[in-house]
Amino acid sequence: MIYSKGGASRTLKKEIIAADLVVVGGGMSGVCAAITAARQGLRVILVQDRSVLGGNASSEVRLWILGATSHMGNNNRWSREGGVIDEILVENVYRNPEGNAVILDMILLDKVKQEANIRLLLNTSVYEVHKEAGDRIKSLSAFCSQNSTQYELLSSLFCDASGDGIVGFLSGAAFRMGAEPRQEFDEAMAPDTSYGELLGHTLYFYTKDVGKAVSYTAPAFAMDVTKEIPRFKNFNAKEHGCKLWWVEYGGRLDTVHDTEEIKWELWKIIYGVWDYIKNSGQFPEADTLTLEWVGMVPGKRESRRFEGDYILTQKDVVEQRQHPDAVAYGGWSIDLHPADGVFSDRQPCNQWHSKGVFHIPYRCLYSRNIENLFLAGRLISVSHVAFGATRVMATCAYVAQAVAMAAKLCVQQQLLPREIGQPGYMKELQKELQRSGQYIPGFHLSDSSDLVQQAELTSSSNLDFRGFSKENMLWKPLTIAAAQLIPVTAGTLPIFFLDIEATQTTVLDVELRGSERKAGFTPDRELAKMQIRVKPGFQTITLDFGLEINEDQYIFLTFLQNEHVRLAYTHQRVSGLLSVFNGVNKAVSNNGKQVALPGSGVDSFEFWTPQRRPEGHNLAIQLTAGLSVFGVENVRNGIDRPTIRPNAWVAAPDDRQPVISIKWKQKQRIRRIEINFDTDWDHAMESVLMTHPETVMPFCVRNYTIEDGNGKIIYTQQGNFQTRNVIELPESCVTDQLIIALEHPSAEVPAAIFAIRCYA
């Protein structure tokens, strides 16, 4: 028993904790930063002011995680972010294909708790920053209301991933809030005051069919949405969750200090929306629906943005400017919303896409005036316009991973964040990021410590692609223009063949297209075209363009819309081969073509996007000459996804036991083996609400073994579903050979590997 008779004032329990890196903010950015840093050997404190991790992705808000893939609705092929954020998304699809936000909470907590180097402080808020001589943070003060404990958090490095930037704000870091005038960065898309300078907050709700009639009486504070909201007729009984992203408010207010006021207004709207759906008589299908969940924490989009040594702007995004200190990339559209949100009679968003992904330089990821403060998440150094493209969670997490790796180098070399920008250290940072699975467009991994670089590589087979099987072909009408992405090498283009069916005599227009930008996937360059007169019935067409290709690249074999024609498709899938369509994805303002407004500073171009599985079949093309682009040397070329070529070794489908042999002239001492498999970098893997047709990506090798030169099996994997397999052997293997034997993922998909690396 504890008994106190009262008396003098008391003080709270206080705990002092020291670490190599303190990460403030437990959203996707903070989680990915903490895990990345911990795996690099840093002692990390992760401070989160909520009860769960994930921020806007968590069950408290329930927004899907997205990034450069943009719902697969843009031209950014194979662009899903790598590293820890990829690991989380892949695992979420495996364990949670239904998109349950509560399961995602569990996955994030599980991932963090598996890292012994992370001290996790939930329900803990930072309220004070202590600085030492100069502009350097010494410690943070934080408080946990659940255990009535004050914390003093000591470190030489701090990362603000808190969204609103509590550490940056309290420390005196330079920041911006709102939109810059157009002339400051020559940004044609900079909004005027009538449009507004800030994006607002959103709350979501979920409904549930209980199988019997359910009544609903709205609270007194509920809004009559038919009188207040111009677009009230867009509400319906079928959509809930983050599909109602446009229920937004707060862009005219202070999105930091007015958050509680904004939340109440959003509650008024939500309970009023449900009153309209249940009681207006317009939705009889809602009779058995009940309101299952309403958000308690607003999902924030924008508040403070802190200044680094570089501010990313509209031109960086649209022109896809290259930066020598690139450590991440973005690919979401410039997605700005009217500040009046749901009360506006304007379009709820203006999404303007670039033709491909864009660099995010390291100089955007640390404070320009606080020496030891890293920036991560939505608060990095960008203009308001560029923020429209960098603010989404997968992109935020990606830059956070770069920050964590930079922190490792700072600790190792006793440097401050800005000093990592020196060329030698930057090269090391980019190398370490790429090793960890972080693709940086235009860069390839050059790693002298990788023993595979010194070895002789052979394989039991390499796919010499001469086309797809004609067995069990699918026939689909050419109602929208279709294309097959084909990786070709410099030289004479092979002749293509395709089976088609015509319902009447017609002319089929076929075009061969490429991209104006190297490694781009916007087919804005016409290489050749032809018109083929076809007769009614089944037939094989011959496509001989007689073209010389001057460099390795993906080409688009394009068939323009013709309602009288059906094309043959195949069930077979191969890593690095993909069909795309000039279709529509209204969720990301893709209407088949982006038509730029005069003077907007963005480009006009067509969208050619894939279909989601179980669709997304390849065109059943045949070739006169094989495409020799799937050789075993790809596993050490330093690029772990398709770019201008597939960059994957792919086994021949008829190879019953695909094997890769890695042989050295002398015995090597090997302790760590890394293998990167194909988990379909093109699949968006939305984390909540949307469902996925499979738990394991169809290209991913599930079962394999590794033998040493004596035939001893040193590792066996059954049921793999992850991209990166990092194998830490219990003791070093001394051998002059490793043999990796794999099983094909399925009868329709041959085994593939993007990378194999070995380390002592």
C-alpha cells in the first residue's frame, strides 16, 4: 500500500536517456528512419505522441500509403519505393491483403519492437528543446501522460519527423508556412489568395452492413450538408474511408494551433453526411448500414516546412532536374487543394503530373541553421508547390531512410549533417542507401566490398525471350489503345508477330514509340508507325518496322483503339515485361491525357498505365530474334529494378531447376548474403481500404537453397515473400563457390533475381 498524507509540492518522475539519434514523430517517416538507423547499429529513441505508430496510415486516421506509383495511374513504371518502406508494404500485403488499418498498426509495432537498438516512447510529447553553444541541440524534454514520466533525451543528432515540426520550431529552425509568391521561385503554379495557401485536414469514417435495419439520430452539432456543402450530391452509401479524402477543412486557418477547432468542424460535417445518407431517403441501400468508426485525430496535410540548404521547387519536379546529391525520389503529382476544402465550389484538387520521377536532394533534409537537426517527412525543405508532390507518405518515408543512413555516417565520421554533403561522404551515403534497397534514379551501386563482383557467374539458363506461348490465349477487345513494353538493345529491331481477330474489314494503326527521356516511360517519341488492313476473322499480323535502335531502351509496341479488333493476350508473366493502356484513372486526375493550362509550367502528355491484377496480361507477341536482356550478369550490375532494361536475371521457363553459380578463383570467407527478388515494383500496394488479389507477388521466388562448393546446403528458404533476403550465416562459410537453386514461382512465371551480393 502507498499512502501519502500530503504536504510539499511533488515532482514528476524523470528519466534521462541517451542515444545516437533521437527521432521525433512515429508516422511512417519516423518509423522508417528509426528502423533504418537501428539496423545500421545506431542507438535510437523513437518518440511518438500517439498510442500507435503510422501517423496518417494508422488506425487513428486510416489513409493509404502511397508514393511515386500514384495508384498505378501515372507513367512512373516500376517506381514503388524501396528499403524499409518497401519491406513494410510487402509484409502488409502478405499479412493484410484486405487493408485492415488495425493489422497495419500491429505490423508497424512488430517491426519496431524487433529492433533491439530502438527505445520506443509512445504517448510521449516533446515540449522543450535545450541548445548548447551555437545553434546545436543538446537535448529534448518530453512527457508521457500515460505513465506520468518526464524524459530528457540526449543525443548529438536529432531528426524531426513530427509533421508540424515541433523540434524545428522550438529550436529556432528557419521555416515557412503557406505559399510562396510566384516570382520567388518562378513557379507558375503558385496559388493566389483566392485559391489559398494551405492544404487542410481530413477526418474519415467507416460504415458496416449489419444485415438488419439500423436507425440513426444525428447529434445536435451535426451540419446540414445539403445547405453548407456545394458538392453534397457526391456523397453516397458505397464510399467511405479515405475515398472521402475531399472532406477537407482548415486551409484558411492555422493548421497547427487551430487543429482542435478544425477537428470539430470536420466532426460536424461527418455526422451531417451520415445523417444525409441515412435519413434523406435518397439512399435506401443504406438502411442496413451503421456508422462503425469515425476518426478522432485529423489527418494533416500541411503546416510548417523547414528550410534546408536547398528548397525544391516546381521546376525540379516538372523538369525532373538531376541532383548530384540525390538520395531519394518522388513521383506523386503536384497535388494542391483549394484552401476552402469541402466548402469550395472549385475542383477538390488540382493534380499535375510530371513525365516521370524526380530527384530529392540531400540538401533538403537538414536544417540550414540548426547544426544537428535532420528533417524528414512532409516538413522537408520544399516550396508549397513542390510540397504538393513530396507530401505523400511513401515519399516521406523514403527521405527519412536517407536521413537515417546519413546519421550513421555522421556518427561514424563524427560529422554534422551538412558535412555529409561533401562529395566523398555523399558517394558513401548513396552507396549505403543503394545497398539497403534504396533505388536512386540515374545511379547504380558500385561496391568494392561485394565479393560477387570478383566472381565468375554462370546460370543453368537465361531467358532468351522470343515471345509468349500461344497456349490458352486470352482475347480482349481493343476498346482503348494498348501497348506492350519491350526491352530492346541497340541494333536491328526484331520483327514482331501478334494474333488478332477482326469482326469486319478494318485498318489497324500500329505505332512504335519511345521516351524522349532516358529511362522514361512516357511514350512521347514516335519511332515508326504503320497501318495494317485486316480481314474478318483470326489472323497473325507481321510488324516489320525495319528500324535500327541506337541504344538500349524500352519501346512501346502500340495498338491504337479499334472497336472491330481483338488482340491476343497471355497468362504468362515475366519480370520486366508489362502491358500498358491509354486508359483513365480519375483517382489521380488521369483522363488519358494531361492537357496543360497555358502558362502553368507543366507538360501535356498521354498516360499509358498498367491494369491491376488479376488483369494486366501481356500481349501474346512473338519475335524473330530473341531478346538477350535477362542474363545472369544483371545480378551484379548495381540496379535492382527495370530502368532502360529489366536489370534482372530470368531463368528459362522450361528450366526445371534454375541454378546460379558464383565461383571464385580462391576460397572466400562469407558471412552475409543478400538476394533481391522481384516483388513487382509497379504494384502500388496501398496499405488500407483497398484489397489486393494476392498475398505474394507473382514474380517473387518463394523457395530456394544455397550450397557451398562441397555441395553442403548452408541455407534453405521456404515461403519467401519479401524483396530483400538478408542472410546472416551463424558462422562464416569458407568456400570457392556458392550455388543458388531456385523454384519457379509458378508455371506461368519464371524465376527471377535482381541482385546477389556477398560480404565477408
